[in-house]
Amino acid sequence: MVARATARADELSDEEFRDGGRVLVEKVEQLRPRWLAVAGVTAYRVAFGDKRAQIGPQERTIGGTRIWALPNPSGLNAQWTLPRMAEEFARLREAAGV
């Protein structure tokens, strides 16, 4: 979502996330995928201005593109174990029909 690498998401500003969200919306509008997966619900919340977003499918769409917020796969995200994370990624895969 943001065009620079950091060790931690908290090294990025809200403005960077919002700018990245705008760029991402433009790309989705152009490419029109069926699903957009965003790794990191906090990044999704800031980029798309949805403070109440939770992990999983979102109510918001971009045109016909559905959105799914996934847990951040960073090792710093201790609340999501690898098995729980795999389950969530599998839920998206099932919803996407792949």
C-alpha cells in the first residue's frame, strides 16, 4: 500500500497510508479484480478511513471489487499465530473460489 519498505508499520504516517489507498483505488478501478486483499487491518483502516474495520470481508467495494482485510503477516503481530493466519487466508481463498 505504501511505496517504501519499513521494519514496522508504525514508521509510516497516516498520510502515507491515505495516499497509498488513493493509488490503490486507482489501480483497482483500472484492473477490476474480483477481490482486493489488504494485509494489515490497521493499514486498511487508515488508508480507507474505516475505523471499525475488522479482519475479513469488508462492506466497502471498489466498483465490483470486493475487499478482504487480512492479518498483517509480520512476526511482530503476535496475536495472530501461523495456524490462525492460515485459516483466515483460507477463508479468503474459499470466498474467492480458487
